Amino acid sequence: MDEEQFIKQALCLPGSAIGYHVSMHLATHFPEQLLIEGEEHLFNVEAFAEAGLCTIAYKAIVYNQLITDWNAPDISTSVQPASSKAELFDAEEVEQQISESSKNAWLEVVWNGSTFNIIIMTWQTGFSTTTHQWILAENKQRAQAFFVEVCKWNNEVRGEVLVFDGGCWHKDMRLFHAIKGSTFDNLVLHATLKQSLRDDIEQFFAARSIYEAYNIPWKRGMLLVGPPGNGKTHAVKAIINTLGQPCLYVKSIKAEYKTDEDNIGAIFDRARKTAPCILVLEDLDSLLTPENRSFFLNELDGFAANVGIVTLATTNHPERLDPSILDRPSRFDRKYPFNLPEFEERVAYITMWNANLQEEMRISATMVRRLSEVTGGFSFAYLKELFLSTMMRWIARPQLGTIEQILLNQVDVLREQMMSTATQIAEKEKKEA
């Protein structure tokens, strides 16, 4: 059989006929081999090989079509400030951002002493892309064991966060490392809120046997509610970092060629396969619409048990959520309020910032309390901006005054900005109403 010609002929057929054509020809030309086929996206042999768990060789008789992707780094979290002469990325870092995957290829794979031929083909069917795999092997049990092992390994989340965006999953090691900097120790919240949040989720993962003994579904829904900039995202990161459970993060459920229902189904399907795990739905109100809400609720608490899944959602706008989500305890068992920080929380946050400043920038204990008094109505995000903008002004123009004088001046500037932003948002919501 001319393998190169065989693949070309197959790709010229209608999409619905390609799979049958390839299977028939492989069975005909390799009668002594057992054939296993599938469309399992977790059967990523190349990632398995990159981890050193098998070896692969691309057959030279076939043009192996490999797709190269560059996973652009998040400069804000992964790159430290560079000097004027330093390069942002060295060659090794750039290479690590590049990945290759087969679109159409013929692989020879060696795993635990067994050799398999694997054919990977990709084609368009309507508005969707199909990737199909065939395994040729001398021993069916060994081939099935290899298939299961590859899928299990790719399903595991290890030292990365699994992100869903654009209708598909991808592993994000950089996000995982960024999360490592967020802990409960550097999270400033009302004392009882922080402790309740931590106790709730730690006790859940430790209590599986108790849930099962009393025939209570071992699943949990938690909703963090409050205006932006008050610690919800930091709290989510601290939870993930502290517990060490696999994390699935949903960035968007919109995709060009897939429906919301397809994507919601894929999200919960992967969560069930990964459980026990944490499923993060940030800005839940922006993910859900009247059209997809019913399907989401069925996946959340309908036909499947969702054993071992903590669904951790956040929202800046609870008023935009349907009462069927916001007010039904079985869906989100606990709702945690993240309100604007009160005086004592502002003191704690400003004290923490002050302790991390270089000595010439630090303010006195008296100024810490005064600053906490005059920043009523500031979110944690605005308090952070207060310090950052002050530092930049003090560095650029030290003649403006002492660091304490600039801080007080910036309070007025930021308060005016807050009022202007609030007015714009109110006008926008009035027009949309």
C-alpha cells in the first residue's frame, strides 16, 4: 500500500466517508494486525512521549503534517522587569512556549516493549473539526492498555491549571505558577469570612466518607459575591493553592463552531473525569444567558451526580443572575459576601503593603491609620492602585513632596476617578434597561 497516496485519497472524500474508507483500507492491507480506532481527544500520544513515557518516530514514507503553536506568555505574571539591555525571553524560554501536534501523520510508537503504528488524521465536517486515530497492533490487549494509559495520563492535571476557552481545553502551567503567589496569609478579608471560606472547602474534601455514610451527595457549590476589586479572585487562587486539588478554570463558553450546550457539556464531562477537583466559573453572570441557563442547571445538579466536584463561582453582579441560580441552596450551598473593606481591613491591607515597601518609601504607623480613615469606600483594588500610582509619582518627581503627601493627594485623585466611573456605569445601565 502507498501510505502517502492512501492518505491523500482519503482526505479528498466527503467528511462522513473518510473514517470508513481509512478503516476499510487498513483492515485490508494489514490483515495480520488488530485495528483499534477512535476520536478521543485525550489520546494525545505526542504529549505522552514528551513526558518520556513512550517513544515515537514519524514514518518517512508519509508527509507528516505537524501544526506549530506559540503559547504567548503572560508578561504580567511570568516575566520579571528586564534591564534596558536584557532580553525579555532567552532562547530556552521561547522554545518552551512552542508546541507541535500532528494534524495528519503516521507514527511508530514503542511503549513497554510493544510497537504500534498509529495513524492520525484531521478533517473538516460542516463547521467542526474531526480528529480520528487508528492503532495497528499485534496484540489487542496491549493496544487497549496503551490507549487507556495515554488517555488517563492526559486527563490528569499536574502542576498546571486546565483552562476552557474557545470550545476546547488547554493546560496552563503559567497560570498555575501565578496562583502559587496567592495564599490565605496574604489575603485580607474580614476575619470570620476568610476562616469560614477556608474551613468550608477544606472540610468538604476531607469528609468524603462521612457524606457517603449518610448518603449525601459529595459535591459542593460556592458563590463569591461582591463588587469588583474586593478579593474574590485572590480568594479563588488561595483556595486552589492551599488545597492542591486539580483545578479546571472556565474562561468562556463561547466558540465559533460549537453551541453553548456543547461546551457546557464538555466542561462538566471533563470535571467528572478529573474529580475530585475544583471547577472555577469566574464572572458567572457573564457566562450564562437565558438561552443556555436551563442546560447549565441540568449539568450542575440534574442528571449526573458530579461526585467530588466543588463548583466555585464568582459574580460582581448578583442581580444579573436568575433566582433559580442565586436562591436555590442545592446549587450553590453557600454564598460568601465580598464587600468593600471596612476600617480594620483597610488598616490590615495598608499595613501589609507598607511592610513590603523599601525603607525610604515606608510610612509611619500614624499615617497608616490616617490613610485607612480617609479611604472609606475604596476597594482593595483601589488601595493597591493608590500605592502603585504614588510610588510611580514619587520615583518620577520626588520634588512633589514626601511619600505621605503624595499618598494623600492621590486619595483625592482616585476618589474623583471612582465617582466618575460609577456615574458612567449607572448611565450605561440606565440606557440598557
